[in-house]
Amino acid sequence: MAGAAQGGARQSRLAPYLLVAPGVLWLIVFYVIPTLTLAKTSLAVGDAPWWESYRQALTGYGDHFLRSAEYALAATVIAVLLGYPLAYVMAFRAGKYKNLLLGLVILPFFTTFLVRTFAWKTILNDNGFAINFLQSVHLLSEGGRLLNTTLAVVGGLTYNFLPFMILPIYVSLEKIDPRLVEAAQDLYNPPSSAFRKVILPLSLPGVFAGSLLTFIPALGDFINAELLGSPNQQMIGTVIQNQFLDVRDYPLAAALSFVLMVVITGGVLLYARVLGTEDLA
Amino acid sequence: MTPRTGAVIPWYRRVGSRLLDIYAAMVLLYLFLPIFVIILYSFNRPEGKFNFVWKAFSLDAWRDPFKYQPLFDALKLSLKVAALSTSVATVFGALIALALCRYTFRGSNFINLLLVLPLTTPEVVLGSSLLSLFLNVGARTGFWTIVIAHIMFSVSYVALTVRARIRGFDWTLEEAAMDLGANPLRVVTKVTLPLIAPGIAAAAMLSFALSLDDFIITLFNAGSRVTYPLYVYGARRAAFLPRSTCSRPQSSRAACCCSAPSFCGSSAACARCRETGRNSPIAGSVGCVCPGTVRRFLNRSSGRS
């Protein structure tokens, strides 16, 4: 670093490479190479054709992939519906309480992910107060359950990744020039069209980023499904984890991981193509 | 957004805004519900194996929160891993960010891609691919594999957070210092470091919090070691522990203890950075990961902006 600060060092062609070397090497050795190893592991050995474990993965666990995608998508949509209005209030209506609200949004997430999910298990428990309340207002039948349902799993996913939706939306709303909003309110009537034509388009990059930050971890998550759901709600993450750590069918587990990764990368690229056509940066 | 004084606000707009506020408050309540439950149930005296049903008020879990040795050990291990991986990842990540912001060089596109990829890879895949590497080279999983994994996923977060904070800094200040006769070491300690320190502090805080909380990647690479999240997870299966060692209220208490320092740390970082919102570590990282990340890494070098 001392060398880099020297006069004329900015032209030095070696300096940037020396600076990035340790971190980049680390990522190559412990991210790129493992990914290649995973690809190699997924290729079947022996007489079977190379795609054997992929065939198993897709025929045997297609349901899990589909279900994971559905749950992650549902959680992302719900997170937008919950997160956008809160981010809007924080950015435009909170005034001097802006930072307080921001702190409050982040605060719950300083407890461990697992402890939070356990807390939901307590809330949704068959003898818990949520069930009692819902039954007393007849929203839930006598034998009805909350735990081990799809609702619980999607709710848990939404909860755990909600801040990743709220914060980027908030950041993009907060960046909007207030004069622009004022001008829009003067020009458009009713005010809802000022929102539709000015605020919403300007905040879309935040929604875009938030959706990725919610969807990707939700798709690979298995803790919510395992703690809040039954085997009927199992997601692909559970299968991968089981195959790797318990069944130890490494080729199949690697193939499953790889398919998941390809699905996500493909989805992200497609999403970027469709929504990211304007300059978002 | 408040209409200027004098403007007549029709009643339905006022009601609408009120409803919006109430909706936002309810979302906030949803965020806090489990936290209230954790605190409440840490005062519970559970009957039988599970701490799911409210029985009676009790201070048992709080009387000696670290009495239960395995929990204490797990916490110690987590703190050790977090401290070690944070120090390494912060240095690696900050150096990358510095290089990306100050130099235009061939390969910076590749580095941007390399930084974003681990963030778009699900944790299960990160964990399992690392495990398959360790299995292939015959390494035994344990303390060091946990640290390696944590450094790996932290480097990206640190580099992106620091880059977002120091982009657009006026580097001519360094030249000015040199013109005034400062030697290179002095330039670094008196100008460069103070300029980038808040960004680095925020990134370190974020990396520490991520490491402390990581479960999935650790599960794959921990071998027989038990970090705090792994302990909490295990407590679910071993909910049959004798009640005296019952883990749930204990974990609640530990959760409160654990979160306090990291919260104080990050709010201190916020206060230091003076600007609003964007600077808290999480918001910072999210803010830098967000707008157009994918586009940016696809077709543009970020270089010096």
C-alpha cells in the first residue's frame, strides 16, 4: 500500500494486481475451484453415461425444484407487498424519525436466524396463542393447524428475508429528488398518477435488487421448510443437504446443487435482461 | 411528500395516508413479533421438553446464563471464528475495493464478476461445493475449514461495501499531502486510512455479523465442531435434554447477549458516518449490491468513477 501511494504510482501497472491478489486468489481457490470440483463430482463414474446423476436429479426431485421456486416466488411477492409501503413511509413520511425506523427494521435481525425461526415455531405452535386467537374468531376450524403448512413455510421465508427487500427499496426511494416529487404532484392529478409515473419507476431498481436478494436465498433455504413445515413442504435445499451429509450420494447431491445454481444464474440473467434494460447503475 | 402549506387536502387523501401509516406500523410489528416472543419465553418455566407453551414466570434461565458449558463453548467458538475470518476478509476485501476504485486495469471486469458470483450462489451450493473440494483433497473438516469458508463469503461483502463507500473520493488529496512534503507512510496513515476507515469499519461489522450468524455453509464444513448457530439447531433435535439444561430459554438469553454488541457496534459505525440510512452496514452492503448489480457486472467495467 505504501508503494501504491507513491507519486506516479497510479500509472504503475503492477500495483492493482498486487492489491487484489490475496482476495482474488482466495476466491479462486475456495469458490471457483470448488464449483468446478462440484461439476466434476456430479459426473457419474463407471459405465453409466455422464448425465446419469442429472437424470436422477431431475426425474427424482423435479417436484422439489418446482415447489422451492413456487415458495421463493410467493415469498418475494409478499415481501414486495409488505416491504414497499413500509419503505415508502420511511422515506417520505417519517420525517425526523427516518433513522429510528431504519434502526427498528434492522434491529430484529441482530438475533440469530435460527432463533427467530424457532420463535415462529413457538408462535404457530398447535397450543400457541395464534391458533387460539384464530379459532376464537372462527378464521380457523377446530382441528386446523398453522405449523407444518405451506403458509407457515412461506411466511417464515418472507419474514427472514424481508429486510433485504425493505432496505434496497428504501435506498432507491430516498435517493429521489424531493423537487421531482413536488413537480409531479403539481403536474399530475390525481396524486396516484404522480406515484405511478414518477416515484414508482424511479424506485424500480430497488425493487429489482430487493427481489434478487430475497429470491436467491429463499430458493436455497431449507431451515424454514424444516422447522416450520412438514415433509410435504420440503424444499430442494433439504434434499441437497440430506444427500450430502446423511445419504452421502455425492454425485447426485452435486448434480442437484449444480442444477439449482444453473436455474438461479439463468433466472437472474433473464430477470436482468427483462427488467434491467435501462441504465440501473 | 407533505403537501405545501395552504394546499387543501381532501379527506380521502388524509384517510389514505393514515391507512398507509397504519399498514407500515403493522409490518414493523410483524418484524418484531418473534423478538417479543423470544424475550417473553426466556422468562418461561417450561414443562417437559419444549419451551412452546407458556407455563409460569421464572428467572431460571437468566440466573446463570452461561452455566451450560456446551452453549458457552459454542459461543466462544463462533466468536473466535468470526474474529479471525473478519480480520482476514476485511484486509482482502478492502484491498480489492481500493484497487477497483483507484486504478483502471485489465481484468477489473473479471474481478467484479468474481465478487458478485458468490452472492448470487445459494448458500447450500457454496457449502456443498466447498465440502466437495475438501473431500477431494482429503482435508479434514473442522475449525480451519469453517474459517476458510467464512472468509470466502465475507470477502465479497467487504469488497462491495467498501467500494460503495469510497467510490468518488477525491484521491488528489494524497497528491496534495505529498506536495506538502509527507512521505508515503505518512500519506497512508494521515490521509488514505482516515478517508476509507468508516467504510472499512462498516464492512468489518457486517462481516462479523454474517459470520456469527452463518448456519448453512458452516453446517457443511464444520466437521465435529459446533458453532453457536449449529448448537441452536442441535438443541432442536436434542430437545430431550434434561430440563435443567433445557436449551431454549438459555438460547434466548444468549441470543440477547450476542445481538447487543453487534448492534452497538453498527450503530456506532452509523453515527460515525454522519449521513443517513445508507451507512448502516447492512443497508450499505445492500445499497451497493443493489442497483443494477447484475447489469454492471455483465457489461461494464466499474473502474474509477
